Amino acid sequence: MFLNDVAEPREREEQAWSDYRVPLKRVRILPPFMCAHVGTQYLPNAIAEVPEAIADNWIQNQWAVSEEVKSEPVKETRKRGRRTEPE
């Protein structure tokens, strides 16, 4: 703290890491490459969720391809052992 002509010292303004949100992007790592981000290792054919800037760098260097989120509806399957009611 520095002394100056202000009677009250300013309070330190720190941004909490939980408030810092970065948009994420899903990418699939291409063989034979292996990528790492923040200590997490991604092997070939693995899907990684990383910040957009990192993902764009990996795509540009042809280490990964963009992986789109599939929004297809889940098909209901017939469950075993359940009796179905006659129609």
C-alpha cells in the first residue's frame, strides 16, 4: 500500500477466475498427433473441449478438426424383460 494524499486506501480489485468464461470449442485430434492443454493430454481420435483460440490454432496446424455437436433425437429402444401391452 502506498501512502498518498487520499485518506482511505483503495481496495484491490481482483477478478475471480470463476467469473472468467471463455467460449469453448469441440475438436477431434487427428492421428498421429497428440495435443495438450492445461496439463490434459489428448490422444489421437480423442475429443477435446478447449478455448476457441486454442482450437483454431490446432485446426490451422492440421492437428485437429472441428467436431460439431450432434443434436439428433435419441431413438427409444425396446427394453428387455418388459411386457408390452397388446394394441
